[in-house]
Amino acid sequence: MSDITLTRTTIRPNTSVAWFQTPSAVLDYINATYRFGSGDLRKSEFMLSEDRLSLTMASTWSSVETHAAFMADPIVAANMTAMDAYNTENNITVILGTL
């Protein structure tokens, strides 16, 4: 299996709308389990557009299957549900892709 890089771009309506903030306990769990634990999350990069309205996260995974397992993790899934609700409530658009 080869690495895969996935992107998630969020576009907010203006700079007064804050980005969703994943709780630090969830970030700690993701790092301990997927980055430093299994090593399946190879790297994450964030790119903010010049107008500060678009934020893109590119994450590189060891395989499509390991990313699917990550997304199925109940802690990750609950965070994604909270993020999706926040984005909808705040008119933030999400575009998913690959590199």
C-alpha cells in the first residue's frame, strides 16, 4: 500500500467567523493513536489563503484503509459530527479532495 494525501478545505464567509476548534483532548488522542502510536498519520499541513477566508488541511496517511479506520473511530466520528454542525451553523463550506 502506498501513502495517500487527502485535503479538507474550509471556506468561511468572513474573517469574523472563527474556524472550528477541535478540543485538545481529541487532538492528543489522534496524535497518540494515529501519528505516534501506529504511525498511520504521516503528516498534516495547514495552508491559510492570503485573504484568510480559506483554510486547507492536507493529511498524509499510510493507506486509504487506515484513513477509513480513523474516520470510523468513535472519538474521531464524534468530533467530525461536531465540526460539521458548527460549519453548517456558521455558513462554512467544506471541500474534500486528494493530492
